[in-house]
Amino acid sequence: MSEPSAAERPVLEVEGLVKHFPIHGGLLQRRTGEVRAVDGVSFSIARGETLGLVGESGCGKSTIGKTVLKLIEPTSGRIVLAGENISALKPGAMWAHRRRIQTIFQDPYSSMNPRLPAGTIVGEPLENFGLSRGRDTDERVAKLFERVGLRPDAMRKYAHEFSGGQRQRLGIAKALSVNPDVIVADEPVSALDVSVQAQVLNLLIDLQEEFRLAYLFISHDLAVMRHISHRIAVMYLGRIVEITTKRRLFSQPLHPYTEALLSAATAPDPKRRRQRKRIVEGDVPSPANPPPGCHFHTRCPYATAECKVTAPPLIEVAEGHHVACLRRPVGGDPGPLSIPG
Amino acid sequence: MSAAGSNILEVRNLETQFNTLDGVVRAVDGVSFDLARGETLGIVGESGCGKSVTALSILRLIPPETGRIAAGSIKFEGEELTSLGEAAMKRLRGHRISMIFQEPMTSLNPVLTVGTQIAENVVRHMGVPWRAARERACEMLDLVRIADARRRLDEYPHQLSGGMRQRVMIAMALSCDPQVLIADEPTTALDVTIQAQILQLMLELKEKTGTAIVLITHDLGVVAETTERVVVMYAGRKVEEAPVEALFAEPLHPYTRGLMRAIPRLDVEADAAGTRPRLQEIPGLVPRLTQPIPGCAFAPRCGFATERCRVEPPPLVDVGAGHTVACWEVDRVRASAL
């Protein structure tokens, strides 16, 4: 597909997004701390573009999705959707903008009313936003069903009668029904078998090209990410540690955590096991008590004394390639890092 | 011949069925395979293919209210397990055949310390005094590289991270030196960096202890990187079996080929424009297992299928070097491009 045009203003811009969740404890349930789920994240997505957010559990990727959707309120930061700052909008005022940003969940079943036929579920957003009524809605829903590869007679079935892949198609039809600009897709294929996963990924790509949709695609699966994304942001403990084009990320990862993720991923090729790679040690620290300095320094083989005290800023070290690592300065050698000491 | 032979486990024509409101589900429909001593065998397939039920059948953990082993034989060191009494089976489980599951939290007792849980198993099967069993537990935690093992003995499962819990499960499973370890999706719930740690640990421990492993997974990447031989299952049947290199170099069953083409690849270089090639879909759905399937179970979704495929089940044919495949059209499949 053609690259998204650069001249156009991004359809979604996020600047300095912070989301802290309070922790209450003690007898009086006083605030005793906070989980820094998202700790100053900035990115933008153009029309027709997929930005992948990848990272392990607790890195804040899903919280970003929910905050951008305004399902939860950001602690601070700006969210600009199609030129409009929505970060401070109250629920009532947000309503008018909800149509523009829709979501696809990992488990669409849990978001579907089991007592309503599928056609009604998919048609509901159309009627909610006053985009159509009655017979007109039915016709539009029938078209949507066809577009996502469901038979029209499926409109009368109930959610439990569909397979996992078909339910995800329903979820996609529902998200698509109100003609959004942005779709936040949070692990949309993680629960699916690979043969079905391929069907859903292909459908998402086709729809993106047809409607110039912007996707914020959240996943822990690097192979899926590489398949669907144009650009990828790698997250660790609430911060973006590296963001660049898919191609650069996979051919020249600069952040040690990205390198660790890539080398930990398995590949369907038995020959690869002999060239076994560096495995990063230890667990992800708790986001309620992240390490000082660079969050990754506790597991990073390349960490120096400075990494333990100074939080590295996310800087552009090459065109379109941002990385937050003290050992990767602007104009530095992009080759392998040396282990200090 | 089998008792003294190199196979520690021999499964023949295993059929496991469940009674449901929709009728009898043939979850495992005539599966046979061998496990050699010290070998790592992968069983791979998608949801509902019968891979987990096969594992539960070996351990005789099929709930008797709803399911049963309807036919076939499971021989462990030459001893028939399908007819073994429950008391004897209990002595076997967790001792000579162990199992680890996807979600360790569901198999760990939340109100007992991990030390107590490991030691309990050791006392029951090895008949050693409690103090020695705790020592053994400590050794095992050390073996699975849990730092500060002695202190961890007194911790509860909720105090541990997901990766750590899986290490505890492995420690427990290996505490009585089993001959066979059955691992059902042991890393599916874990983050990728932790998955890499656990897989490496399992392989190292296998080298150290000589335990044979049956690794059940849906993840072809995990299979490729950890197993020596692979059984591919579809709709309760074994459709292909091969040494791991042969399976990935030349998959012969159309379903295996379909699976391999359906996964996005990390190890294949994208083209210069960074375009997104279409993934090959496997059209259609897995068949219902409540109806008898007359021919090849994959025929309705298969591009190679002929009339014969739909009516006559293909036998497993040895195509050489331990590679077997159940496909009438294997010559055409082999001749076609992968």
C-alpha cells in the first residue's frame, strides 16, 4: 500500500500522556502510592496508518488504548483527535467525538449482549448516533455483514452461535458501522487460532486500505505486529523506549529492550535454535515501584552507572527513529553495544 | 518387546469421547504415537484438535462424569494405563509421569507455601521424612534457578510473578524424577522474554535429568525451537508426524502447510517497500466433532481434496525417515510449491 501522506495532519496526536492509578492502603484507605501505568507518552497516527504498540504485561499499552478512547481520564497530557483536543472533554461533550474513534477488543463476546441478535448489536451504534433508522439501518447492517465476510442470515443469530473468528468479524463490523477515523484494536487476534487469525488480519488490512482507517494496534505478538504495522512503538513500564518504522525496528533495533524482545520471540524454524540468542534475565519490575533512571537498567546487560540514575529522554537518533537510551546518542554507532566493566 | 525397548510411552488408537448436550464428541479419534526415552515430542494443533485431551487421557484425568477413554491403549514402560486402577494411577501421577499446565495459579494451592507444596509431593511419592523433603524442595527451586531458594520456600504463590510460578510448577513436576513430563501450553500465558527463559530452562533440565517431554502447544515457533519430533493433530486425529527439521523443511499434509503459511513470520525479511503481504487463510471452520467424519477431516477446507478424500479416511503412510502423513493426495501436495 502507499505510504500515508506526510503533509496531512495526523488524525490522532498524543502528547505527554500520563495516567497514574492511585493505590489505597492502610486502615483508612488513604492514598499510599500510585501505579504509573503511562508515564509521559507521545505519538501520532496518520490516516491510513497503523501504529503498533508492543510490550509485555504491565507496560501500559492497554491503558494508552483506554485513555485515548476516553474510557478512562488521563492524569495529564493532550489527546488531539482529528484536530480537536479531547483530553479535557467531559463525557457529555465527548459524545459527539466518540463516533470518530472506535475499538475492537480481544474478546468481542464479552462486549456483546447475549440476548440481542447480531444484526441489532451491529446496528446499535448507527441508531445511537442518529446515523440511520429502521429499515435503513437493516440495509446498512446487511452491507457491513457482507463486507466483513458474514452471511446476511447471520444477522438473526445470537452471539453464542458464532465461532471466535466470526465474533471478531462482528466486533469489526460494529466498530466500522459509524465510519470512524481511528480504530483502537487491543490484542484483536490473540485469542484466535492461527488459521482464523490470518483471516482477521487480512480483513483488517483490506478495510484500512478501503476506508483509510488509522489503527492503534496493541499487541504483545511481534510477528503479528510486524505484519500489520507501518510504525511500531516499543513500551516498557509506562514509557516508549523506541519508536520507528517497522522496517528499521526489525533490521536495526537500537534499544536493548527491543533487542531482547526480538531475540526472545520464537520463529517457526528449527534451524534458528542453534543460533540461540541472548535471553534477558529477570522479571519486569512492578509499575507501582519502577526502578529509578532508565526503567530497564535492572535487566539490561549494557547498563552503566549513569543508567541507574538518569532517565533517558526519547530522542530522534536518525530520521524517524526515536530511542530512549543513554548509550544511543544522536550520531552514535548503531552497531551492537559493548557490555560495560 | 516394548517394555525393554526404547519407547517409554506408546499410545495406540486412542479414542477419548465426551458426552455433551449436542451428542458424543469424539475429542480424540484414533491417535497413535510413541515417546522415546529422553525425547522431546511436540503435539501441535489448534483449539479443539484434541491435543490437551490426549495429555489428560495419558494421565487418566478425563472426568468420568462426562468423558471416557472409549478405545485404544496407552502403555507406559510396557504397563497398560487404560485399565490401571485409580490407586496405582495416583502413585504414577506426579512421580513417574508429571504434568505442568498453562496457568500455574490454577494448579497451585493458594493457602500453602510453595515449599510445603513441593515437599508434599516428595513425601507422598518418595516416602522420605518431611525435613528431607523440604531439603529436596529447596534443591529443586535452586535447580529451576529461583534466586534465594530457601527464603522462597516460605512464600505463597500470590507473592510470585507468573514466570516464577511456572518455575515452581516445573520444580514440583520434576521433584520425584519423572520419566515423562507432559507440558500443556507451559509458556502461553507468559510474556515473551519470560517464555524464552522458561523454554531454555526446560531444555536444560531435560539434558540434566533425561526426562522425556511431551510439549503440547498451538505455537509453531515454540515447537520448532524446543522439540525433536512433532505430531500434528486436526479434529482429533493425527494428520502428520515427522522429525522437527523435516516437518518445517517439507510439511506434507495440506493442513500443516496451511498452518505454516497462515502465521506472520518474524524471520522472513520484508521487501524493500515494507508492504504487507497477504497471509494465506485456511478457509472455513473446524468440523463439528459430534458427527462421525467419513473421510479426511480436513477435506472440506483442503485445496487438494478429491471425492475419495471426502468418503474414505486416508491412512497414515510412512514417506521415509520417520515422516508419516495421512493424505491421499500427498504426491500432488509434495509436487506443489510450499
